[in-house]
Amino acid sequence: MKLYTFWRSSAAFRVRIALNLKGVSHELVSRHLRHGEHRGPQYLELNPQGLVPALEDGGVVLSQSLALVEYLDERFPSPPLLPQDPVARAQVRSMAENIACDIHPLNNLRVLNFLRDEMHLDQPAVDRWYAHWIAEGFRGLEVLARRSTGDGKHCFGSEITMADVFLVPQMYNARRFKCDVAPYPTLRAISAFLETLPAFAAARPEAQPDAE
């Protein structure tokens, strides 16, 4: 199994966490986003979207981190990342999708580059954009996590779920861009606990072989 990744990609960070949690042997193949390696013809042949992550498994290449984490959960059921109860599954998916579908798409590298290069926004304006969408997403997610956590260490119940897998990379990015995360004590406490776990720590950007 090969994971096409980039050390600073938060979407790839999610899949690295899931692979580690599942104990799946895999090879990391770096595609440097700033050097345009994800736009090369060889990679576009594998993943026409030209994005990371992509997962190659048995000759099939799959993309999009949300789909990849669910694929890994179905392919390797233990430990499960989604609860068995349909309502609980929907609640966990809702929290994960808050990050994957609402926060991250507005703040990923290609959007930030467009704001700078095409819209000619200066860096302080780009930083305000980033912080605004973090706040918009985290505000609701804080309430959901506070209602759903069973121990103050997990987004839902007292076991790791897909919501946790998505939270940690987004919290990492929020801190990296110096966003104010003080208003989200539940999310901060959960992320702080999860970051101490080996599967999460090993997936950190700084721990990757292509880290700069």
C-alpha cells in the first residue's frame, strides 16, 4: 500500500493517522505541493485531481481523505473509527465533515495561493481569511464536542473516532497560523490528549521523511 503525501498537507496527515491506528504497513511517497510535483503527468495519471493524499492499494488508486479514512475503516475494521449505532455514526461523520468539507477547503494551500497571487491580498489579509474560517468552523464544533465527549479526551464518547482523526490536523494548522484557539477549550483538551498517542505523534508533519 502506498500513500502519496506531503508532510504539511493536513488531509494527508489525517490518512497517516488512520493508517497508524490500524497498524497497516504502507509506503510514503512524497509529492511536493510547492514544487508542483502533484501536477506532474505521472502523478496526474494516477490521480487526475492532482491532489494529495492518494492511496494506492492492489493496483487501485483512491483519493480524498474522507473517502480514504472510511475505506481504511471498512478494510481494516479494528479498531473501528465509526460507532455501530447509526445515529452515533452520523454524529461522528458530521464532526469530521465540519472540518473536511467546511473549514479545510477554504483554507488549503491552493486557496491561499489564489488569494495572494490572483486576488493580490497581502499576507495579513490572507491570515485574517484563515483565522475567520477556523473560527466559523471551530465555534460549532466546540459545542458538538462538548456535548458528545465521554471523557474530555475524545470528540465522541471515550474511544478514538474519525472525528478525532480529523480534529488533530486542523488544530495543528490553527496553531501554525497563529489562530486564537482559546475560545475552544474542549477541542484544545481533546487535541492535546490525542497528540500524545503514538499513532498521532508519528503522523505529525515534523516526523515525516519529507519534512523540511
